[in-house]
Amino acid sequence: MITYAKVNGPPDDWHGLSVFDRQGNEIKSVVEVNTAEGWLIRHKLDGAGRPVVEGEEIVNERVEGDFTIVRVKPSDG
């Protein structure tokens, strides 16, 4: 079971991972997650679903909760 992941960090194949909340909703724009401690950091999104930018940086936000990291198998086709 994977309990921690970070973009450009362990595990190396981050692109094969998805993060879900307790209700089974996939959380998008995650850059770091620790399920053992119950938090994640993601890009903050505006009302249209676009990343919030201040200056030249994307704004991140920390969210606390019950999360699961799932390795998604690539589809055949």
C-alpha cells in the first residue's frame, strides 16, 4: 500500500497514481500526499477549474482528510 507520493519524488512513476477521498472522488492537481498523516497539497483551482496563479507561481493549498493512493493500470487500447 502506498502512503506517500510527491511529484518528481517517490514513487518515480507518479503518473500511474491517482488520489481519492473517502467518498471515492478522485482529487485532481495533487502535487504531494501523505495518507498516513491525512493531508495532501494540490494546486488551488478557480471557479472554472483553472490553477490560480500569483505572479509566476501556481498557488498550492493543503487539504486535510482521509485519502487513498491508487495505482491506476493503463488501459489496453
